[in-house]
Amino acid sequence: MNEDGSRRWVRPKPADGDWFSRRRIVAYVLMVIYLAIPHVYMNGKPLILLDAPHREFTFFGYTFLPTDTLLFMLFLGILILCVFSFTALFGRVWCGWGCPQTVWMEYVFRPIERLIEGGRVGSMNIDKSGSHLHPRRLLKYAVYGVLALILAHTFLAYFVGAEQLKVWVTRSPIEHPSSFAVMGVTSLLVFLDFSYFREQTCTIACPYGRWQSVLLDKSSLIVAYDYKRGEPRMKGKDRSNAGDCIECGACVQTCPTGIDIRDGLQMECIHCTQCVDACDAIMDSVGSPRGLIRYTSREILSGEARHIWRPRTVAYPVALAGLIGIFAWQIGTKADADITLLRSLDAPFSEEADGRISNQVRVRIANRSGKPRQYTLSIVGAEAGQVIIPVNPFPVAHNQTETTSLFVLLPKSAFDDGQHAIRLRVTDGADFTTELPYNLLGPTGETGHTEKESP
Ligand code: SF4
Ligand code: SF4
């Protein structure tokens, strides 16, 4: 912020050094991956599809169905532990190298801004003029708008699939106003993020920057200024009592979050290495060794040896390996279908006009066999009564979860203390057969008074 509390717009000066070039390669690869994933299919499904309305999440050909709560929690646990492990070892490498905010901002939106507005100085001059209607700025916003549409539509394709998105895009908005509104709002948010909010997404909105205080320790890899070597910082030719920092300010001018790395490790530092490149160029020009700002650790900077093996770098990978093992075992032993038995949504049982007790049993079937299946249901243990199965066999498409109902009618005398045990047999006529126990509910005592409730 400026002293009067207004926003200080950050117009970083690009430092095109070795690290910037390496990051550029990574950034371009990540951009291609991001744009391509919704269009790449594996096992007939998009590589990643986060179908929230149906609670089905597909990753690399495997779809987590609503019945996969444990698997999905394990998967999320693995992702979180990966972040923990990676951060303990390599600090905020994700922020500087992999985060979409950094990648698109530094390698697409900022270069376009510099190109259209006449470099960093041109942008600062437009800022000073106070005119947001400057023709160059308007042109920049127009280009940003097109890019925001592309990014937002790609983002939405991760949630609805590229095919569905194509349908939305090619039809009149009047035919699908809600989808059109979602697309419009998402595109607007992307536009505002890259044109206005910018580095504040990292410094204010993103929780990861705050987590780093607990995820990093003094041995973690960070981008840092070597204060022992650099201080006392000083301008001028007489360097007899000076450190290596010549107080040129290049590291500050290039920082996309507007901080001074020489103030120590800060939450706002996204470890983008721009200050490393800027300072290396200065060190080259004054004939000093590179690395005044570099990848290092606080431990090394204070003169200690770096400890790779420490409690968190052992505990996180061990926990990670454990979770991956359980996850793989769960997937490997997963049956071709998940069957869940549910009670009636109304009363747990009812009494028919002829005095028999009727139980509705709802059967939810998640088909993960890879093909559409017809599931045949039968009841064992209700021979004294009648079983009504309205749809039998019951069809379920691949990767779908459907619910059907069956009704069991038994005389009151079949219930012992309000319960009667049966077994439900389900088979798909191919590889899958299972039998599940189930307790029917009925009246207790001779009066037929209902004492038990559905669990
Ligand atoms: S201090 Fe350096 S590494 Fe950190 S955000 Fe600024 S330029 Fe990037
Ligand atoms: S770029 Fe290097 S020499 Fe210049 S102010 Fe920053 S740390 Fe000092």
C-alpha cells in the first residue's frame, strides 16, 4: 500500500535470467497440460472430470462414485500429504513454478501488458495519468477478456466435460440461461483476477502462504538473501567496509509481489526466483560471485549444515506411503458393484389390510463393472410371505448409481421381538454376485405396537 492507504500497483521489471528461462519451459508445459486435459480421454472418460452435481469425480480413468467416500477421503489425504512433504523439502516451489496464478500471470498476462502498454515504464505512466480509459489500457483489457474467456471455459470443462461445454457454447444463451450465467460469472472472475486482483491473490486470498509458517522449517529450501555476505549493504565505489549488496534495488523492482527479499522470509514471497536472476545479473556486472540471493535454507545461511532427514521429512513420506498403500489395496479389492440397503423414507413398516406386515427395502446399486449391467434381486428368508420386486432385473448403466425398491410382506408371527432377518441376493449374471444381511422391522408384542424405529 501507499502511505495514504491506496493500493500500490506492482509493475515488476522482468529479470530474464537462467531461472526465469527454466520456469518459462515449465510454465509452457503446464499451460498445454491445463488446456489439453479436458479433451484427453482415458478408459472412455476425460482425464479429469469433477462432476459435482452427480458427486462423481474422475481422475485418470478412475471414477469415484458417491459410495466411494473412504476412497475419496484417502485420495484427498494423499494430495494433502504430498503438499506437506513437498513443502518440507522444497519450500514454496509450487507457488513459484506450478501455481496457475503465477504461471498465467507471469508468462502470459504480464508480458501482454508490457507489450501493449509500452513496458514497465509505459504501465507506470498510465497509472500516474490516472486514466483507466487510456487506449492502450483498453486494448489490454480487451485481450485479457478474450484470454479470460478461454481460461474460464477450460476451467468449466473440468466440471461439466468438454462435450457438454461445446453444447452450451454452440446454443443460444436463452436456451440455457443458468449455464450461460455460470460461464459469464466465471469468465468475469478470471478477468478481474488477472487484470485487477493480481498478486493480491497470493498475498491476501491464498491460504497456502499462511500455512507455510507451519509447513516450513529452518532446513526447508527457500529463496533467500545471504545477509552475511550482503551486509552492510552500501552504494558507491569504496567497498572496503561494504558487503556485496550494492543497494541497487533490482531485486525489489523485479519482485511480482512488491517485497524486499532482504527483509527476510516473508509470507508474500512466492519463491518465483525473479530476484535471484536480477541480483545474479548485478553480481555479474560488478564482478562478484553469483548467489547473493539464491535457493538455500535458513540453516545454511546461519552457517549450519543442512539436515535433509528430520522428523517431518520422515513422518510425512511414511504417512504418505501408508495412505497410498491403503488406497491401492482398496482399489484393487473393489467389487464390480456397490450395493447399499436403505429403509423406507416413510414409516419403517406398515400393516396391510389382511394383517400382514410390509417392509419397503430400497436397494442402491453403483455399477463400476465397466459395462451396463442388469442386476437380478432375490430374497432369502421370506418364504413364509411374499416378495414384490417391481423392476427385476434392474438395469444400471456403467459408472451410474441407481436406486430401486422391493417389498417384503410377512405375517406378524414371523417377527421375533420386532425383527426378522433376511438376506438379499444380487447378481449381474456375469462376474458379480453378493448376499447382504438385512433386518426387516415389524410390531413387537401381541398388540402389534410399533416400538422400534428405523436406525
Ligand atoms: S522476493 Fe524474490 S522470490 Fe520472493 S516473490 Fe519477490 S522476486 Fe519472487
Ligand atoms: S539486486 Fe542484489 S545487489 Fe541489488 S539490492 Fe538486491 S540484493 Fe542488493
